[in-house]
Amino acid sequence: MQSKILKFELIGVLFIISLGSLLHFTFGWANKLWLVGIFSAVNESTWEHLKLAVIPALWWMLIEMKILKEKPENFFFAKTKGIYSMPFFIGVIFYSYKAILGKDLLILDILTFIIAVILGQLISYKLMFWTSLPKIYNKIAILFLLLLFFSFVVFTFYPPHNFLFQDPITFKYGI
């Protein structure tokens, strides 16, 4: 089962990167339809770029749930840790290199996204086969995934006035 899961986690890397890249543009392509904004980046803020990893990763998790007949006991716990780690790594890498260089570069932004997705999927894979955890951990993990998703929805429409949520081009927040 481990090799099958590893295969799915690696396919997930390609899925998340591809879909996340598309979701960068779909809000504009959809003529700024609010419903599309739930899943797509609505501006150039850091927060909206985090959405480009999280939303496709959540979709991939749902696909895995349907495809995998047998799931490791730690499936939801592992996926939650992996999905939460993606925005963490994006933030740490992005703000670290930006502090060093004094500016952001598109190629480094893209590499940051790719590295964060790969690390998130590898963390997910490793934790699936970690020591068996009590079932309550998976239930709590599902609540954390729902919290993350709803945070992205709510903050798309009602973002805090904080640097993470401010579009550096228009200086606006949210939609």
C-alpha cells in the first residue's frame, strides 16, 4: 500500500501545481465572478497566493479519498499536516528570500510554490505511515481542514487589513 500511496502523493504534486497555476488566472477569466473567487486568487496578495496551494491540495485529498479503497489510519491527520505545511513553507521561503534580496522575483515565487507543494505532499506521505494515532486525531484534523477552507472563503470577501491580505499592486484587500 505504501508504494501506491507514494505514487498518489507524487501525482498530487503535479495536480496541485498545475491546478494552482491555473487558479491564479481563473478569477480574471471568469470576469471576476464572486463564486470563482472562492477557489481562485482574486488579487496578488500573499494570502490569495496561499490559496493556490491549499484549494488544489484539498481537492486532491478528496480525489484520493474516492480512489483509495484502503486508506492509512492516519490519512486525515497526515493530509491536514501536509496541507497546512504548504502555506507555512510558502510564507517562510517567500519572506526570507524577499528580506535577503529586498524584492520578490517571479521565478523564485514559482520555485517557492513548487517546493512548498512537494514538501507538503512528502510530509503527508510520511505521516500516513507514522505510528498509529487515536481516531480522534483524524476527526480533529477534518475540523482543521474545514476551518482552513472557510478561512480562505471568509477572508476572500472580508480580509483583515494586514500586509498578508493587501494586494501589493492595487493596495486593496480581497475582492
